[in-house]
Amino acid sequence: MNSARLVRAAVAAVLAAALLTACSSDGDSEAVPRDWIRKTYTATGTDWLDPDSTPSEVAQAIHTKRTAMDRASGDAMEFLRYGDDMVTVSPYRSGSLIEIEDYRNGYRRHQRHLTYWPDPNSASFRGGGPGEGK
């Protein structure tokens, strides 16, 4: 009898662990693919550089790697929103410069191009992180 109870407890523990793992979110599906960007592009301090591709091509490659929540463009720049972060791809010489920054800062800098994106200073802004919609 004790062994049956022990087996049931072990099965319950494994199922609970699997359920918690499946339900928890580290935001990966909504996060900027930073590791991929680091491996794919040339670091220039805090930013990255693609010496040959247009901002549109670079933004599409990043978006293909991990789908952005939203995408916008303006003044030859491309903007990708990932929850609480934003990727800005701008023209740089014959290629593109890639910047990753906090959504609030990026929105403030490029607000005129992000007309339909949510204002992070509004009461309704939720950011899109793990607690989104709660």
C-alpha cells in the first residue's frame, strides 16, 4: 500500500512540475532574439552592424527569427516591438545599425513613426511581458 501511494505521489509531482514548466513564461516568445543578433551581426559597443543589408532586410531577418508583436517604419528606419523592448534598424553607411532598447525610451525617441503603437505612458499600456493582461 505504501509503495502505491509513493508511486502516485511521484507521478503527481512529475505532472505538477511539467504543468508549472508549461504554464510559466520567461517571455522568450515575446523577447528580442538577442543571442541570435549577437551571433549574426557585428558588435559596435552597445549596438550591432550589418555592413551590407538595408534596414528593411535586417528587420525582416530579425522578424523572421522571432516574430515581433508589432512593426513600423519611417525615415528609412524599421522598428520592431517585443513586449517591453524595441529594436530600431537604421541606415548606416552602406548597411544598417541595429539598436535594442527599452520600449519606453524607443517610443519617446521615435514616437512620430509609431503612431498606432500603444503609448507606454498611458494607463492602458501593458507592455506585453509575462504579466500581460493581468
